[in-house]
Amino acid sequence: MALEPEDLYEVDSDVPDLSGAVLLHHFEGFMDAGAAGATLVAHLLEVHEHRVVARFDIDDLIDYRSRRPTMTYATDRWESYDAPELVVHLLHDAVGTPFLLMTGPEPDRRWEAVTAAVLALVERWGLRLAVGFHGIPMGVPHTRKLSVISHATRPELVIEGSPFSRVQVPGNLSALLEFRLGQAGYDAMGFAAYVPHYLAQGTYPAAASGLLQSVTKATGLVIQAAALNEAARRTDEEISRQVAESSEVAQVVEALERQYDAFSEASENLLLPDDQPLPSADELGAEFERFLAEQQRDH
């Protein structure tokens, strides 16, 4: 017998009035170049007090054998188990405005049930907007302004559009959640930061900083950014040092700069010069699949 969506989670008995609040969400497992989304999640939880107000029954949602949780062995016994959690945190921004952050591993199963469960929480709490965020690898240089594209359930919500008119890419829970919320008449949107492809496998705080700027612009939340901006500055300095020490890497960056500048002079959009077509849907999908496969090998 299939469980009702509400049976997938437990809600804290002491949840304040959240009418008009914003739900941010990011799930581990899908594409997140430069760890942009994960870094923003860590920043939010580090600089703002938080507590869990809803907890999903993860045991029925993930495949443990494909993503084995870490266990710690100490001398002659098992000391700890890093149990996966899919939870909704309650936070307050710098001026006391409450907002929610849903995070954890992207479920392997029951996506429709999970999206229905989130929709039930949106209705229960009277939330006004859901926002997802992550990083995507692109052929752009780190020496130019970082770009963040947006998509939404209503055109009025879109802040920065995408240069792609129509593409097919691997599905993910954040995208499905945005899609289903829109079908139900709720406002939802997502942000993707362009991360230089040669930095996609590491942590690139500048991308998280760009995502934070977009999130605060879209939601009106007042989020402390000093620590994240400082991390981005230090990382950029280290990247510049490493590029300067490698002529091969420097040539790659210079080529990307020429490509970027040539296209920027001819158009307000980014990515490619005029004499090159935009990637096809198949090409973009293949690039996403390749990046995801590399992430899985690294884990």
C-alpha cells in the first residue's frame, strides 16, 4: 500500500507562522559544478542559527549501495555512522525574517511522492516562493564577471535569462519540484551559476557568492555574505597564482578570454563567439552526463 505524501515526513510541533516565507532548496547528488550550491548551503547554516522543522523518512528514498554512508571504525569497534538526512531547516535572516532551507541527498526513488510532500508543506505553511540553486560547468574564464542564469514558473520572476532556447538535459529533483509547483499555481524559480569548466571539480566560492546575490535579489532576504566573499577572494588569488605558474593553463584561460570577449562585443549573451552556434540539446545533455559521471567516479 503506497504511503500518502504527508506520511513521508514528520513536522516539528513548534513551528511559527511562516505565511509568506521563502523555501530554498538544494539536493546533493545532481550537478553542482564548483560545489556552488553545497557551498551556499554550508554558508547559510554556518552564519545563521537554524533548527530542523521537518524531517523526511530517508530510508525509503535512497539507494544505500549506490551512495554508501560513511562509518567510522576505531581500533576494535564501530564508533559512528554518518546517517543521511533530508530535512527542512528554519532560519532567520539578518533582520529576523524567517525562511526555510531544504537540503540533503537527492532521493533515488519516489520523486513524485517527494514533490507532492513538499507541495503539502508549501500549502500547510503558506509559503510564497521556492528557490533552487546549483553550479553548472561552462566554457567561460574565471577572469571575467561570473554569470548566473535563472528560470521560473512565471516570466515575471526571471532575473537573468538563458542563452539556450530549448534543450533537453538529465532530470533532477529540484527541477521537477519547480515544474510541479508551477503546475499547481505556486511561484518557484531556480538559479545556475556558470563555473569555468576547469574549476568544476573543485570548490569555487565565487560561484556560491554569485548564487547568494541572485537569491537575495529574488527573495528580499538579508543574508550575511562577508565570510563567503572572503573565501571567494582567497580562492581567486590562489587560482591566479596557479595559472601564473603554468603556461599551459594560462594559454587555456587566454583562449577562453578571447572567445568570451569576442562574443560579448557582439551580443549581450555569453559563452560563444558569433561564428560558433550554440550547443545542441544533445551536446549539452552529453556534457551534463559527462560531468555527472566524473562526480560519481570521484565519490
